[in-house]
Amino acid sequence: MPDKEATPVDGQRLLTDLLKGVSRSFYLTLRVLPGGIREPVGLAYLLARAADTIADTTLIPHEERLKHLLEFRSQVAGPTDSNALRNIGASVNKLQADSRHADGARQESRDVELLMSLPSVFALLDRLPAADRDAVRSVVVALTRGMEIDIRTFPAEDSGDVVAFSSAQDLDEYVYHVAGCVGEFWTAVTTSHTPSLRRWDSDNMSGLGVRFGKALQMTNILRDIPRDLRIGRCYLTSDALAGLGLAPKDLLDPSNGLPARPALSDGIKLALEHYEAAEQYVLAIPRRNVRLRLAALWPLVIGLGTLAELATNQAWLNPDSPSKVSRGWVYRALAFSLLVCRSNGALRWWIGRLRRRVESEL
């Protein structure tokens, strides 16, 4: 069983200070959510971030990461053992410390704090209402399956090799596990806490939510291609690249941006198809539920803005030429969203304008 001594002070520390420290931009979305939804969503994020810290810590060998990730998943699935949680945190931190002593690398103190706080995080999880608790456990288990795919598919970051998913089907399965499942979770939690959503067709909205998550993940994947290539990961499939006469390792050369451009364009087109579902999702949220609308709208418009930057970036394979919207652009988008979020017509116009900017570059 997880620790039972978690107090309101623990909850305040974990779901405000610590979550803000590890979540970066997501914290803004969390704060705009209605109160009853924040706790399960915040706990899901903390658990997913802890798993991601285990899976992506380059200071730890692949086999050790996988071992601890699978143990973490078993704790999420339950039953939970506080001693096992402490051992996970202590073991991962020891491995990191040993590696850091050897190579001089540094680790993020907030991620360390999160791993060492796992018993308290699980204690808060155990206190959630049953439906929320089950939803959180389910989505985090699914997310760890995506992380497992990463570890099993790709080589060690310092191997010098580059590996890609073989096919579009393999990529789609991965994208579901690392993001699409979050759309299902979000739909289940918001519906259970929002009376005005009880008339939703849950199956249809869950399906739209999955595609919403896939849209955001495809955006992240395409934006981060140069960085991921340099740690051995290629998310443009080997099938797509072979059709262009390229291998994954060829993308390490930024001058191959032009011959590889059709594969990027296909990825952007796929993301845009998913964004159509994301738009339907946002517009299905009743206009009086302003907080929920904003929480869904913000990642949608920022995602489309990022795709537009990517579509116009001729040096998209160059890690020194990142595709991202400026902070000023984000602030202006957030301000504008407050003016138009209650109008379906205005939202359709705005989202359509963002889409057309991307499409004009393909």
C-alpha cells in the first residue's frame, strides 16, 4: 500500500510547486482547468513525468531504464508498495549519480525531487475517487507502453546509429500510446466532472480526443526531428525514406532537407488531418464552459502555429534552426483566445486561418 500520511500540504507542494517545476508550459493549461479536474490531471502528469524521467535519462543504460520502467508500471497498475517506490527513486538516482560522477553530467533537481516523492504522489492517487483513480492508472500504464516502445526500438543515445520505425502503422501505434491515450483520459475525466458534458456521445468524443492527442504528438515529433536524430531516433519511417532513396542516417546531414521534404510534408498533412478532429473536439465543448474550452484551445492553436513555422523552415533538418513560435506569438494567441473562445464562428475562422497558413507551404 502507498503511504497514507500524505497531507493537504503534500498535495499543495506536489500539485503546485513541484508540478510547475517539471511541467513548463502544461502548468498554464492545468491552472485554467475547473477545480475538480485539476487533481486527477495533475497527478496523471506527475506520474507520466516520473516515468519519462526513468525512460529518458541518458545517464542510465537501456536495460536498467527498462527494468525500472516496468517496475514503475507494475506499481501504477497496482497494488502499490511504498518500499518498491522508494527503491525505484533511490536506484535511479544512484545510477544517475554514479554516471554523473563518471562523466560530469548534471541532472534536473526537480525531476530528482519528483522521483523521491513517489510515495506521496501515489498516496494522493489512492485518495482520488475510484473513477478518477482508475482513469489515471489506465492512462499512465498506456503511456509507459509508449516509453517501452522507445527503449526497445531505438539504440543507445551515444551509439552513433540512427533507427526509424519501419512503417506508418508502427508509428501510429506508438503515437497512440504516447499521446492518443491522453485524449481518452481527458474525455473521461472532464465528462465525469462536468454535468454539461454528460450528453456527449462518449465513444465519438473519445475517438476525437485520441486524434487530438495524435495531432499534438505528431507536431512534437516533426518539430524535434533534428534533435532526435542526434540521439539515434528517427520518427520519419524507413518505408517513407526508402521511397525517396534515403536512409535514416542520411537525415543527419542538413543538406538532405530538400530530398527528404516529401516525407516531412506527408507528416504535416497527417497532423493536419488529426487537427480537424481537434477542432471538432473544441467546438463540441459547450460555450459556457470557458475554462475547458481554453484548456483544449491553447494547445491546438500553438500546435498549428508550430506546424506553420516548420512548414516554412527550409533548414528543418538543422538543429541550429528550430521550428517554434515565439513567446510573443504565444502571448498574443492567449490574449486573442479570451476574446473569441465563446464564438464558434470566430474559432472556426481563426483555426481555419492557421490551417491555411500551413497548407500554403505544402
